[in-house]
Amino acid sequence: MLTSPFFQKLATLTVLAALAALPQPTAAQTEAVPPGSAHNPHVVEVEAEDFAFRIPAEINSGWSTFRLTNQGEEHHFLFITRLPEEVTFDAFVEEIVMPFNDVWYAMRDGHMAGDEAMPVLGEELPEWYWGVDFMGGVGFLAPGAAAEATIYLEPGRYVVECYMRTADGKMHSMEGMLDPLTVTVDPSQGSPPAAELQIALSEEGMALDGRPQPGLNTFEVHWADHPEDTFGHDVQILRVDNETTVDDVLHWMNFLNLEALTEPAPGSFVGGITPMPAGSTAYFTAELEPGRYILASQYTSHLGVLTEFTVEP
Ligand SMILES: [Cu+2]
């Protein structure tokens, strides 16, 4: 009898009444609530496994919180690209993903040096690609971890992909982590979360304002510029031991290196946000435990766009 819908509802109401009687949370307790879920009606749950995304085919325009959970045994991330009006998903695969893959295989198999890759891609990729907008997404994420990125998306057609590499040197996108995403008009727009930390990205570097704390941290990121001849600034955040150097991390993140973007990673990546156009503002959350962290930009750290911090217990 206790399992009837009536008693279930009664039990729920009793719990709600008990919760309502609890003292109101203090400001400090309020901050512990995941800002994405507390402030934003558009939450997009994405599960990454080896090697596929479980992601809705269609989402609402406006502010969306992508909550990425890594259920695989390798690192994954969610890179979002907006397709130009006239370009289809199949054309993106054919004209962009395949040439990148061919160049990677040539490097992997010793037929092409790393420094030849960009000139070759410069010739092979279509003109439209160099004006395309990368639209944020959740940064590198260790197995078992979860993180959020909150970004504003206009209606249109997008592509999501992960281009980490398997132990035998295949890009995750070629193994199945490559999907179309349609953003449809929604007048409600959603709203961005509150953030206690700010990161400014520019050719001057990566400036972090605020002190990350143990637990869930929300970062507001602003892109001041988009350096020429790069794929743009992003933020990748990882916990490292004291022996790991910044150079170790940058070497691993540089896709032109054979050992890059594959297991083992030089630390435990806990999220971040992939590149966005100059002038953009977006948000990400990361769960931090005490330790030493490096924040680096995959494509612009060689210009000095990186920083470090320590989370005290
Ligand atoms: Cu992946």
C-alpha cells in the first residue's frame, strides 16, 4: 500500500515540508549550488564515452549550459563550431575533418613533419573555414569527471566534436565523436550564471581575477581578441604534481606533436572552455580539490596565454 502513487506523493510532500522548515541558506551555502543548474533553464546534458557523445540533436537558442560527463576511460572534450549558412554537416566532414585526419595520419606515419602540417592545411582547407566561428564548449575532461560550459548560441547549425587521440593514434572524431547540432529559436533566451572568478584572454596573456576555492568554482571568461594565425584562445585547466612543468603540459596540448592529446595526460584535466570569437563572454565551472593547477590555452599558450594557481585546503 505504501508504494501507491498517493503515498509516494505524500512522502514527497513530507520531505518538501521538512526542507521548507530548514533555515535559509547563507550566501556561502548558496554559492555551492551549481550555477548552471540554479540560474539557467537551458541545460544540455552531454555524456561522453569511448567513443561517442550522447547529446540532443536539437537545443534552444540563447544561453545554454552544456554539462559534460566523461563516462569513458580516456580524456574527452566538446568542441563546438558554427557552420556557415551554406555549409552542411556532410560538407564539414568532407572538407574539414577528412583533411585534418589525412594530415594527422601523414604525421603519425612519419610522412610529414609537424611544421609542414599547417602550411598543407592552409592550402587544402576551403576559404570559408578560416572565417568560421568556434563557439565554446567544455574543455578537456579526465575520465569520471564532469564540468559545465555556459555559452550564448544563435539559432543555426553547429558541429560538436572531440579530437583527442586513441592509443593507436586515431582521432576520437573519426571513431564517432562527431555530431551535428541544431539550435532552434527560443524567445526565452535563458540567462548566464553568476561567477566569482574572472578570466581575461588577450594577446597580453591570461589574467585570472579572484581566488579559486576547494569545491565548485564558476569562471567568467572574456575574449578580448583573436590572435591572427591561431585557432584562438581557450582555457584548459588541469591539476598537476610538483614535478610537471608548464612545458610538459604545452607539449601534450599541441596537436602537432605525436605524443599530444592521448593517454596518459600530464595531469588531471577538470574542464575549461574551447575558443570563442573576440568580444565573447562565456562561463565554465570546474570542481577543484586542493593542489597545484595550470590554466593553459591550447592554441595560444606559446604567446604567453597561460597562468597557474594553487587551491589551498
Ligand atoms: Cu574524445
